[in-house]
Amino acid sequence: MTSSPQSTRRVSWQWMVGIFLLSLAVFAAFSGNRLKGPSPDNHFVYLAHTYNQMIAATFSDEAAAEREGLVAFELDREPHHRNDWASYREITLRSGEVVKGNWAGRAQHGEFKLLSGEVMEIPRGEMRGAEQTQRYFVSFPPGPGFLMMPLVAIWGWETNDVLFTIVFAALNVLLMFLLLERLSTTGVTERSRSDNLWLTALFGFGTVHLWCAVLGQVWFTALVVGITFTLGYIYFGLHARRPFLAGVCLALGFATRTPLVFSAIFFFLMVAFPGGRLVVPAQYKEQFKKLVLFCIPCLVVGLSLLLMNSMRFESFTEFGHRYLAEGRIGRIVEYGLFHWHFLGKNLSAAFTLMPELQTSYPFVVVSRHGMSLLLTTPAFAYLLWPRERRDARERFLHRALWATVAAIAIPGFLYQNTGYEQFGYRFSLDFTAYLIVLLAVGRRPLTRFFKACVVAGFAVNAFGAITFKRMAEFYSNRFFV
């Protein structure tokens, strides 16, 4: 790029504290009475408590006795509801054989699907006097659970996952501002501080980040914490500046949200195309060293996750989603977790799904499958008309960012779930940071119309933050098409 760095511009600690505290206040205001205690879906609190007890069991006979009979990573307390917990049965048959898996139907005999995937027939007679144990696990990647461990050690089951989430959400707003400022001061963009503040406001309050941040709950906590590590990854990974730290952030990212593993393409492209041009032999040694430093934390964390899977479900690649609802979710049984069958509905949820307008109260009804990204964040339409790229380096960065968005988004479009239930397309948070950076490097001026789109996005997502899971009359289970 030919732009000159604004190297004299610095972000003072007053700016950082102010942005963080203001963001925290906004999220707290929208959370309201949710902040009074843990959310109803505090799966990560259960996970953190289990990890703490597993560690304690290695040092304390009392703690070891409390975990007696439990397998590795099995929850040490039965969940208080049945929504999105992985579970399977361990049965000691009359013959003495021990089998692990779930019944194919509701009957307690007949077809039984083992953890290996094989189906065996268990006659009714084998179940006479059989001992059954239901084992429960958290299938979601464990990153937020690890982060909650000290909090759960202090506050136990009362640990407030809502407060935990809004603190990370406020941190996300600050990190986005710091990233945009760095892009300006290093000459990657020509954005003024005012521009960066508008783009930061768009990210924090004009996207689905706003309503996801104020709920707590396992699904939204994971998305918000995943954004934190994504922002760190982009900050350190841009131009392969800090390869080891970029690797740490990516590893923690995919240990929080599995789709973030696909964002590794961003760093690989940075290494393969230094300065926007294909690496030449004279650069091989330096670029290979960066690649090794980047891969070390990714391999350590990745192998740890695979080992945890094997210890829980006897498969390195099984995180447990196949065992949600005891393995009886019909679409997963028929098509698996990813399939072309889900593409149409997911694309609609992401881009074309609109609310239903009515002539009487409540006047607008939102599908619990969400609504179009262009409605929750109309400013994203500016991504379709960037200014012409000026040189090879600028063209490369633009393409690398879009390639990363595609790498993350496409598996989500094939996933068995639209994100239900949601106000907007929540899976977009996995790649929202890249879209904001694309707006920053797009060089299109932030006109009054753009700023009006930011305000409109805030209004839409504020409506979601206020009403979602509070005012049922504004929501429907139907998929509006």
C-alpha cells in the first residue's frame, strides 16, 4: 500500500478505559434483570465445576470419592434441564457385557447404537436386571469453561455467566477499536479516529454482537468469547507479525468455537504471500519459522481436544453433538451434522429471512430462525461496493479477508442448525470481525448514509436485545419464506 502510516497517533489508557466502561454499561443496561444471577443455560459453569473437581480429585481423597464411578469429563452433577447436553447410556447386560451408546427408539430394548457407530440388537431378556447409567457431558468446545474455572472455584454453581459474557463483549469492543487503530497507524488503512470509532460502534452495537452479548447462555457466551480470540488472532496474524501469539489466539478460538479452526487460512495466506506477493526462495527460511511458531500452540490445543473427545466418546473426532437429546435428533440421524440438505434453509436464515409485518399488535413478528444480515446490519451492504484496489498488497489483503470469511461461513451453511433460536443470524459472529476489517480497508468514505445504517443496525439489534427471550409475542417458531 502507498498510504503513509500515522505513526504519531497513539491510543491512551484513558481512551481504552473509557471505551471498555462505556461498552460495559451499554451491555449491562440491555441485560437488565438478567444480571441478577446465572442464566438458565449455564453449561460452561457445569463444565468448569467438573474440571475443578477432576483436578481436586488428584490431590484430595474426598474429591476423588465424589467422582467415583464417573468417567473422564463426565459432569459431576445431573443437568437441571435436558436442552443441549450430550449423553449416552452405559448398560451392564444380564450376560455381564457392558455396552455404551443410546437406544435407537424409545423402548428399552431392541436396536442400540454403540459409540463406535455400530448398531446391535439387545433382546428384552438381556435387559432383565440390567444396570443402566446415564452419563452427561458438555458437547460445546471447552474454552469458556476453562476461563470460568477460577470464578467457579469461588462462587460455585452461582457463578454469573451473564456478567462473564458482557465483560468479554465489552473487551471485544475495545479490541476492535485497537485493531482498527493499528490498521490506521501502520498504513494498512487511511481511516481517521472518527472513522474507526464509527466502525467500532458498528461492530459492538450494530451487529448481532449486541443482542448475543446480553444473554449469557452457553450458545451466546461461546460466540462472544470466540470473537475475543478472533480479534487477537487478526491483530497478531496480520502480515504474520507475531506468529506464536497468533497461534495461541487461534488455538483458544477453535477451543471455544469449532468453526474458527477454518480461519487458519488467514495466517497461511499471510505466510505464503508476504507483502502481497508469492514467497520467493530467499524468504523460505523466515516464513517457515513463522509457520512453525504459529502451529505449535495450535497442535498442542488441537491434540488436547482430540484426546478429550476420545476419552469421552471413544472417538477423536466426536465432540458430542451427535449425542444431544440422547442421539435422537432426527435430522442429525438422517443427514449427519453437515449436509447439502441444510444449505437452502441456512442461506435463507443468513440473507433473505425477514420478519412478518402485521396490522395489529405486536405489528412485527420475528422468526426464531433469525433474520437477514442485511436487516440486522444494513451497513454490510457497503461491502459489495469497495473502491478499486490500488496495488498488489491491497488486492491481496482484500482477497485474503474474503477467503477467510468464506472458509468460516461455508461449513456453517451446511450445518444441521440455522442457529435456532435466535434474533439474527448468530453464526455470523464467527466472521463478523473480518467483515468490519473489510469495511475499514475498503476505502469507501463513511458517509452520512453509512452512519445512518449504523444507527439503524443499532436500533434493530437493540430491539432484539430488549425483546428476545423476554417478550414471546414478537417471536414465532415458523420459518417465514
